[in-house]
Amino acid sequence: MVIDFHVHCFPEEIAGRAVTALAEKSNIPPRSDGTVAGIRASMKKAGIDKSVMLSIATKPQQTQKITQWAQSVQDEGIIAFGSIHPDCADWKDEIKRICEADLKGIKFHPEYQDFYVDDPKLFPIYEKAVEMGLIIMFHAGADLGFQPPVHCPPPRLRKVVKAFPGAKIVAAHMGGYDSWDDVERYLAGEQLYIDTSFSLHKMSREQFDRIVGVHGFERLLFATDSPWKDQSEEIELLKSLNLPDDVLQAISGGNAAKLLGLTC
């Protein structure tokens, strides 16, 4: 089973506008159209069995709408996460709705949602999500659409990991995009998962090996960040690393299946 742990899709009626606006903001050309149909076609071409679809509530009032839409598109191939805006007044009810919708986790994006990952006001939300057995996923490190400061750098994220032992936490972009020296210093070996999204093309093979060597391949998840990377190209890039078969199988899907509670 091959699982892409990090893709983005939008409702059909807004996908074109959303992808165009995000591409202009980040100066990254999209590789697909950002629709659910588009990711399904991409998965078929790439030989990917399941994709974890991540949405971001950039305004408090978007939170419930995202949960409803995520539930409506989730199926055997699309595993959808919810999102909670830090200023959502009824976040407790929303976490309940996310669980009732059978969504596996919550995506937070500290840049787009304008908060620091270790802000104490978020801790009750994290605590409730952990209590309910949800995966907590963070955009980590820099975002090409934003200027510094970075809102989820490795030292701040480490505080969250330490505060919630046993939590199912995933840090995107190899633990912190373009902050990999600090990933080695603060996060490698800690009790969290890291995904490979939008990182394998930029970080050195030597640094990749060092991080995986300390962190353990059992907590590494294949991910692409589609539509900003092409799924076929990213799975081939992972294969080109010539990892041992058991390591490749774990990273490309086995680890994700266990985290998600799936049967391979």
C-alpha cells in the first residue's frame, strides 16, 4: 500500500481561484488542478492507493464548513482531516463533529492561521484532540508565501511534543521546511512523525540520512504536498534513494497505515 500523507484539494467551484491565488502568493506553479477528481487521477497515474487530504481553516467561520466538506469527499482512497482555527469559539464542539464525521485528524497551519505553535492558548485544543485520539498535523518550518518570523520552528514544536507525550503528532516538510539543521538539533529522535512533503528535492541526501538515522524510519511518512508537487515524480524520487526494501515499504505506506489504523 502506498499512501501520500499530505495533499490539498478544494471544492470544485473554488479550486481554480484558490490554486491560482496560492500559486501567485508562493510563486510555486501547481502540478494539478487542486480538485478531488484531479487528485484521484494523479493517484491512479502514480500508483498511490490512498491520499490524506488536508484543508486549512484560515477564518474561524470556515471550520465547520471544512469538516462538512471533508466528510462529503472522504472514501476508500481519500482520507480527509479537519481543521480548526485557533479563534474558533466552539472548538470543543468542532472536535466532536470531526470525530463523528470519522475524520482521522486535524491540520493546523501556523502561518496561514497566524499563531505560534507553542502559544498556550492552543494547548487546550491540542489536549482535547489528543484525548479524542486524533492525529495533530502541523505545517512546520518556513512557508514560501510568508516572510519571517516562522511560526512553527523546530524549537517551538519540540515544546508541544514534550507537553503531550504519546500524542500522534506529525510535522510536515521533514519536520520544518528549510530549517533542517534545527530539525536535527531539536526534533530528531523525539516522539513525533515527520513527512517528506516538498522537501526531498531540496535537502541534501546526507542530511536526509542523518535525520532518518537518528529519528528512525518507522516515524517517516511519504508525502508530496500536491498540487505543489507531482505525485508520480515524488514517489520516483523516493525510490531513487535506493533505500532497503523494508525501509521503503515502511516510509511509502506502512508507517502511515499503522498511524491511521488501516489494514495493509
